[in-house]
Amino acid sequence: MSNKHGSKWIRPAKRLAIYARDGFACVFCGEEERLTLDHVLPREMGGTHKETNLVTACLSCNSAKRALTMRAWFAMLRDRGIETEGLAKKIKTHTAKPLNIALGKKLLKARK
């Protein structure tokens, strides 16, 4: 499923709050540039836009993951020689944290 809405499917303050929650780094590789949001459970498989289903991902990881399940994505990473031990726990920990929308709004205001 292509995202015909671009980044308009999520409010900018919520996007920034998720980036802040995840330490402004890709949860998969740690990259801090060209950040996007990735659905833990892909939309094609019933995933939602809720913050509990979204993590920060760099453009490279997000593009490579596509609509794969986490299990399939981790298998692909392992096939490439990338260690995935602890990654599921890290994602679960991040998505369980409460979102600080006030911080997201503050960051958004600072960008303008």
C-alpha cells in the first residue's frame, strides 16, 4: 500500500514527539539523519497510526523493511549479518513509553 498522503497522515507535533521518545534515532540502526516513522505492524496487516505501533526509522531502514512483519524484517537483518538480539525488547520499550505531545508542540514551534 503506498502512502498517497505523504506525511499528512500524522500531525507534526505527534511525529516530533515520537522522534523524541525514540531519542531522535532509528530504532533499528541508530542513524540520526533522514528520519521517518515506521509501522511496527504494517498497515497492510491491520496496523494503526497509534504511537504504540510507530517507531522512528531512518529512510534506509524504513525503505528496506517495506511492509514486512518484524519477524521477517529481523530475519532479513540477520541474513545481512546484523545482530537483532534485544531489538524486539527495545521496540516494545519505546512503544510503551507515554508520548509527550507538549514536547512535540514545543519542538514544532522551535522549528518555525
